[in-house]
Amino acid sequence: MRILVVGGGGREHALVWKLAQNPTVDRLFAAPGNAGIAREATCVPLAPDDLPGIVDLVERENIDLTIVGPEGPLVAGLVDELDLVGRRVFGPNREAARIEGSKAWTKELCERYGIPAARSGAFSEVGPAMEYLDSLEPPYVIKADGLAAGKGVVIAEDRAGAMAAIRACLVDRVFGEAGATVVVEEHLTGREVSAFALTDGREVLPLVMAQDFKRIGEGDTGPNTGGMGACSPVSYVDETTAARIWDEVLERAVRAMGSEGVRYRGVLYAGLMLTEEGPKVLEFNCRFGDPETQVIVPRLRSDLGELLLACVEGNLSSYRAMFSPEACVTVVIASGGYPGEYRTGMEIHGLEEAEAVEGVLVFHAGTVEQEGRVVTAGGRVLAVSALGATAAEARARAYEGCSRISFEGMQYRRDIAERVAQEG
């Protein structure tokens, strides 16, 4: 089997790493890939949003299965384009990918079908949005409706901050068309969890849960990022809560879309807050999480390629997903200045030394190879993952790996999975 993975981040490296372990995979391709992915796949310099280029590559190389990593090409309709030429592709089509591409559409879906979610309203004009604020208590959550690279969410402590965030979207258009509509949402309190399931549109196969850490600063401070670390499993989700998440959120969402005439095939990711009233949806995503994939995939004992192909071919009911009982923790190493402006081209040292730590895997994100040197090429540069018998052991190994890596300006949080490790 010849497989193409679309994307070039840490998530895609984790997927490629796992797929490469399947003896039935004859050849792996990635578009565009990165310096780490290049060790296991043929990297083709195509942007993930170059839909005609991706389709041409699939046809030219006679790809048997395309796996789409990022949300952008899914929302843009890459799956639809590959379906048109009769090529097998893992991921939801354009219509189904609206569950991430439009927060307003998703909120309406949740309301119609009783999927528990934060109370919210969607607005395209400043005045009505400001009026809705008065029905909520601070802090306020302001979200750009469309895709904003994980940075379109503002948690405002007061009305003035919320007003500024609304104006930034609707007047200043800091997120372009993605912010032409804003979602104003009540702020939920509790502990967050990310839940993942595979589906072929009929069968819904739960995977495992993870916790991710979105803020740049320790103690969950500072602006949101694409994610600064993650851990799995999540010890604070009991069996009763887990059952509610699978049944009332993920299963119900797939059934809801089916009732709307939308067949969802791929992975469905729910970001949830565990409130006193039970789990509530913060967001849905139409792809694997990043960096959650970097803690889920190392624990997976089943064949990843077979599971994803079963989703595409509609026979997922014949499969189970088996996971190791080990814990996994990943720490994201980022460029100095991220999530704001940052420099690239910094040479990275210590990669082999980090990978020599027991249980450690280094997944590349923003890297490129230049004249035999691996240098930085993005905001999030590496995800250092580690397996261990306990969360504490996995965490210690991940941080030992991080300590062996260096490049100018590098930064990472020192408190990833700290509380989970302490809780055992």
C-alpha cells in the first residue's frame, strides 16, 4: 500500500512514524513533510492547501490512501476533490468539516440535537454582540467563527476586553473572513479534556482521551497557542463521565450530522470542559489534535493504517482500537517569541541525545534540513514525547529529552502534566 500524509507538523510526523511500522505499507509520502518525516517518507514540497497539486501527486504516484492531517485542506474540500477522481482518502468532506470550519454552525447543531455545550450566540454586527454580552457573567469567551490556526479564541476578563476582541474580529478583521462572524460564549469552569473517535459515518469507535495545554505560559497563562503539550490517559475522567462523553457528545454528533444528511467519515475530536453539570463541548475539530496525536499514537497498539482504511471503506464495525496502559507525555518546544513574531533558521542541537533517553520519541513540527543541518522553520518546532509506566515517569523522561535539545531562543513550558503526575 502506498500512503500519502498531507501536512508537515508534529501530528503528521507521529502518524508517519506509526504508519511506517506496518509491513504492508510499501511506500510513504508526505506533503510537505519536515526534517523528521523525511527519515521515513518521501517529502514532496507541496503546501497542504494546494488542492490541485495534491490531487496531481496522488494520481501521479498512484497513492492507495491519502490521510489529511490539518483542518485547512479538509474545510477547503480536498476530500471532495479526491473523491471525484476515485481516490481513497481519510477525512471528512467539505460539508462535514464545517463542524470545525464554522463554530456558529456547530453551535446550532448542538442546540438542535441536545449535545451539551456552552451557551452562546453568533453575530456578524458589533451592536447585537455587545448586547448579548450583558446576558453573560465575566469572564467572556470570544471566538472567530472560522479557522484561525488555534489563535481565534479570546478569554476576556471584563467587558472592555470582550468589546475589544469583538471589534478586532468584526471591524479590524484581524482574522479576515474567519472572523466575519463571532461567537460570544459563556465561560465554563472545570478541567478540560480532549476526546477522539473514529467513524465511518455509521460506526463510532472511541479511541482514548488526552489533556492538552493551550496557553503559552506556565500555570495556563498568556495567549492561546496551537498547543504546548499534552498527556494521555486522563486520570480525572471516570468511567461514568467517559461513557457520557462517548454517548452524549461524539456518538450523538455523528448521528446528528447523519440526520442532517451529512455523512461524517474520519476522526472526530471534541474539546470538552468537565463542569459540575457534566461534560460540555468547547469545540469540535475535524482532524486529529496537535499535540494530542503525539501522546495518543505512541500508546496505540492496533494497526493505524488498517483503522483509517476501515473508516474510508465503511467497515469500521469489524475493528477495535487497542492501547497500551502506559502513560505518555509530550512537551512542545517552540521558537522564541511564539505565538507572536519569531525567527527561523536556528540550528537545532541534541536531537539524537534526546532520542537516546528511554521511552522518548522526538516528533518534528517546524523543522527543515539545510546542508545536513536541522534548523527551525516554524513557531512550534518539536514535540518531545515519552512513554512511562506512570504519568510521573513519562513526564520525567519527556523533560529529560527536552533538556538535551538546544537552539537559539527556544522555549517550553515546565509544568506540562504536572498535576496529572502528582495525582498518579
